[in-house]
Amino acid sequence: MNDPLPHPTVNERLIVDLLQELYRRFGLDYRNYSPTFLSRRITAYAKKSNLYSIEDLVQNLLENEKNLDVFIESFSLPTTRMFRDAELFQLIRDTVIPLLDKKHLSKVWSAGCSTGEEAYSLAIVLKEELPDRKVLTFATDLSERSLHTAKKGIYQLRRMRAYTSGYQAGGGRAEFSNYYTADHENAMMNAELKTNIVFAQHNLVTDSTFNEFDLILCRNVLIYFNRSLQEHVLNLLLESLRPGGILILGDKESIRSMSPRKDLLDIDRAYRIYQKTE
């Protein structure tokens, strides 16, 4: 039997070889993800699957497509909730929306939308603050499983109390229960909200821009990348943002460690809100 799989940070060559093999055989490019994040996820998958070497791990992924799907999903960490960081949604209402271009159709991108809670939260805020304007939200994620949940828009009813508190703290103007119907266990988001959201798979690492947006939210994503990939993704986001558009990275992200950006104007430093200069 092979020796137990070492923690990847102990032998960096092993993790480099594994990532290169995944890229060569499957076209999966995780080579510029944070080493700490990779170490944790690969080690967790190996232990859960009782694998004892990098060779065993690669063979495990090769011999069964379902194993590869599970491995890919292990890199997705859905930690979202509706109106997460309520103060940010108040800022969107009070500061960000007044800066949006006053045209009929506005486009918003929720990048790394996970299971959709942020996209529905945005749709509610935009409906309340811009009742006479059509705003289309594109919500994207790498994980097909997360997107499947997002498209259904069905969440556990027991979570609605916390979501209601977040909605109210974030400046909600109505009864949060107006936006969903419920049975004994689940809450179903209203169809009217869904008509203004387009859920689609998109890989920030390998895919290109697909539209020009007035507002982009990309929270809890860049922290999983190394500096080079952070720069790449930030450039993609800025390329996707119209002049005068708003980028929100949230308080967990930072671009301070990157090269200075003359094309971004600080709107709110705490929540990393920026406006693309003309």
C-alpha cells in the first residue's frame, strides 16, 4: 500500500503535479487558486474517499465521472444567505442605485452566485427601489449543482426568519413574506422575481466577458485565488463593467495587495465598492 496522502503544503510538488494533470486530462484549471484553499479541499476529498496517493486520486477521478463531479463540487463552498451583510444592501439602496445610469434597461451581474440567495435579494431591492425600470440580473456560478438550486428558488422555511431580519435591516420597504409562498417545510420565491433573473454557468477563471453591466457583485470569490488570478478576474470584471458602473467586492475581499488601479474610484472602502471611471 502507498504511504498515506501527505498534506499538500508539505510537498508542494505533489499538488502542482495533480493540478497539472487535472488541467491536461480534464481541462480543469485550478493552478492559480490559493495554495491554502487547495490544500484543504484536496486533503478533505482524499480522506473522505480513502485515497492514499496523488496517483490514486487521479485514477479515482479518471475511472468514474461521478467522482470527478464530486471533486469539482468540493471546490464550491456555498456560504451565501439572503441579504447577507444587511448594511451592504442598505448601501446599495442609498448610495449605489442613485449612481446607476438612468436608462430603461439596466443589467446587473451576480458573479459566483452560489445557490441564488444573493440574486433574489438583489432582485427584491431593485424592484423596490426602481419599480418603473426593468432591471435584468445575470447570476452565474461554476457549480451546476448550486445553479440547479438557484433556478428552483426553493429554500428551507426555517431560514426565512433570519432572511426576514436581514431584509428589514437592509432597508426593506414591504413585508418580506410578499416575495415567497410557503408550505410546511419550504419557501418558494415568486415567479415574478425569477423573470428578471438569468441563471447560467460561467467560469471566472477561463471564460470571457459576455455583456456590459451597470452593477457587478463578486463577493467571497477572489479570496480563493492567488494574486495573479485575482488580477485576471478583476480585469474581467472591469471589462464587463460599463464606464460609470459599480463594482462591489464586499468586506471580505481586497484589491489593496494588487497593482494600483487608476480606473476605479472608491465609493465605500469598508465594503470595497468602486465606480469605474469614464
